[in-house]
Amino acid sequence: MRNSKIAGVGHYVPERVVTNKDLEKIMDTSDEWIRERTGIVERRYFVEGVDTTSNMGAEAARRALKMAGLEPADLDMIVFATLSPDYVFPGSGVLLQRELGIKEIPALDVRNQCSGFVYALSVADQFIKTGMYNNVLVVGSEIHSSGLDFSTRGRGVSVIFGDGAGAAVLTPSDSNEQGILSTHLHADGEFAEELATIDPGSNKKNRLTHEMIDEGTIYPYMNGNTVFKHAVTRFPEVITEALQKNNYQPSDIDMLIPHQANLRITSYIQQKMQLPMEKVFSNIHKYGNTTAASIPIALSEAVLEGRIKEGDLVCLAAFGSGFTWASALIRW
């Protein structure tokens, strides 16, 4: 089987910058509290009438295509990861397809939240490995800010999330020594409700009621302690799994790009894997947690900043709602 490689990356973030100081004005929180617990200084929020989940993804995709030297018409498939689609249905994949002016290629939506981009990357990789498709666009895009509880009740979650999009274009590699070496996907539904938005759900006679709004069940809920405990276990496990599969050691990694969930989690992973700080990419201070968009935004920034070079061993790793967790090992 042939390998796939990432031929181009790109990202887009909305123009509106929201700082911790801005959030202090609308809820009982503080810049110091947010920085200490998450490492976040600011995040981006979408501009109504300008940004949508699909058109942010389309802009990131255009930048990735330009780097890859391809046009939208060259694409064979779209895999779109998001938990915040433009509509309940259809999924955002077909809307992205329309934005790019592409006709009739398949568009697949992936709903794996923080692990969504790595799951989507794995799907795209399999289609190229088998020879079914040659050029596959993988996108992670999120608009969280329109669905958060900005009262003091919701501050523990709402201060964490931001909006943005990232994209990667996968093409066949010329060598089995280069490209995506392996991907590793896991899930455990036992803890599904520990990080979830429960309502509105399809298993109720009235999908949305005033009681749901009043009780706050339409907003994301997170059991922070449980999520942290599992994240710091699963991240090292899935990174080690990828390294062992390909006969590498942690010291062989040139750049680790973890999902940008929390700076404390990233710092724990760095220490656990015994990696120097310069080999672990972090941009959570600028964007917060952008869920499925966080890894492709970080990957795009790392490439543009020259921190990833041809021949580097790059590891992507994610953990999030579901619980789901995943990794990908790439020879750039």
C-alpha cells in the first residue's frame, strides 16, 4: 500500500479577539484565574454575517490547497470534522464543497469533537492508501462562541473555547518512508456524559424546551477533574502506541502537536514524554480550545513558522469528548 502525505496546510481565525479582560466584564471570573488554570490569554470569536463554520473551513482549505499547488477541482474527497455544523443537517462538508465550487465529489462529516481532526485524517489516509482517491481535503472548523453560557454559571467551560478553522490536503507520497506512517484511534463511551452537551436531543418528545434553557442543559458540561485525569493518561498512551508501532522512541520526535485543550495538560505530556519545550507546540494562549480545529491550526502555524521541516518526525495527538483519543505519526 502507498502512503499518504500532507502536501499543504492552512488555517483561518476570525478577526474578533476576545481577551480574558473582556470576559471579566460579563461574568465573575478573572484574567489570573483563567491563565492559571488553562494558559489562555485570548481567543477568537466569529463575526456574525461574516464567518460560518463552513466558510472558515473553506478559507483554511484555500490556503492549504495553495501550499499543495492544487486547485479545488483537483480534490477527490472532503472529510470535515466539527461539533458545531452550520445546520443540524445537512453536514458542513457539502456546504464547504459549495463554497469551493466543487461538484459531486463525496463529502463526509466526522463528529469526534476534540479528536475529530485526527479521526478525519485517518479516514482520508485510508482512502489514499487503498488507491481509491488521490487528493483528499481534511478540515476541522468550529464556532463555539454562539453556544456557550456566558453567565457566571457557565464560566468554567465558556472561558476555554474559541472559534477557528484549519485544513490539510493529503496526496499520495512518493515514498513509503515519508508521509503518514500510522494512525491510532480509540474510544470509551462509559464517560460520554462527563464532557457533553445533552440538549436538545432526539430522544425527547420536545427537542427544545424552556426548561432546558433555564436549567442550562443546552450548554456544554464538563467534569474538569475527570477529563483531566483521563487526558493525562490517554495522551501518553496513544503517543507511545504510535512510536512503538514504527520502532521509534520519544526522543526521535521532532515536533509533537497535541490538541490544545489546556496548557497544564500539554505541560504534563511534555514532561511525561521527556521532551524539551521547543519540541511541543502550543498556541492555546492565542486561540483557546478550538476542538476539531485546534490541531490543524497548530500544525499550520508550526509549518509557517518553520518549526517543521522536511524529514521531521511529527506526532499529532488528541483526547476529548466521547471519550475519544487518537494519534498520527508523520514523516514530514
